Amino acid sequence: MSKNIQPELIKILKTNIGADGVNSVNSREIYEYLDLGKGQYSRWVKNNLIDLFVENEDYIGVRHNVEGNHVKSY
């Protein structure tokens, strides 16, 4: 009998963009959930977020450390 495994849901967080409190998700979590190619996050986020939406209105960028590298997530 096969076991039906449900994928873990992407966390929805409360975030401020300017003075507005909004529901938000981490674009890296979406990328991982979609099981897209390793090392292609920057290209994917540029084509699907940065080129289509307005920073600090529709999304914010956050710098943090991933495996010893300083990166920007959205």
C-alpha cells in the first residue's frame, strides 16, 4: 500500500511594506516548493518577480546568510 505524502505548505507571514501590514511568503520557499533547478533562483526571481512587480510596493528584498553566503531573498 502506498503512502499518500502531502507536501509541506509554504508559511504565510505578516510583513510590513511601507506602512501597510500584508500577508507574505518567502520567494525561496516557493522556488524550493516548485522543485526548480538548483542554482537558478536568481534567474527565476528576476523573470517572475523583479521584472513584473515594483519593489517596496509589491515585494521587499531582505539580505541574509544562506550556507555562508550573503544573499537577497524577496
